[in-house]
Amino acid sequence: MIGYVAFANLLWPILKLTHLEKFILAHTNTPFTGFLKGVVSTFIIAIFVSLCTKLKLFWRT
């Protein structure tokens, strides 16, 4: 469950607060760079979820 909400509630607010979102949006104009943006954000969320799993932090519904 953490993986489903990690982007909207963790990664996106961090990007907004550090003003990196504007920089990223300005440099993702082509389909290839948009694809790379998706791959990188998915990789970051995967690392976060892996860390939560190692720490035995689970979100069950």
C-alpha cells in the first residue's frame, strides 16, 4: 500500500518544497525525457518501499 501513495504524499511534496518540480517539468518536453522521468520516479519509490519493507513497516487496509 505504501507504494501506491508514496508519490503523491512523499515524493511530489518534496519536489514542490525544493522547487525541483519546475526544473524537472522544464526539461521533460519530449516523450523520451518524460519516459526517463517516470523511470526515475518509479525507481525512487521502489527504493523507499524496499527500505520500509526492510524496516518491517507495512500499511495494511
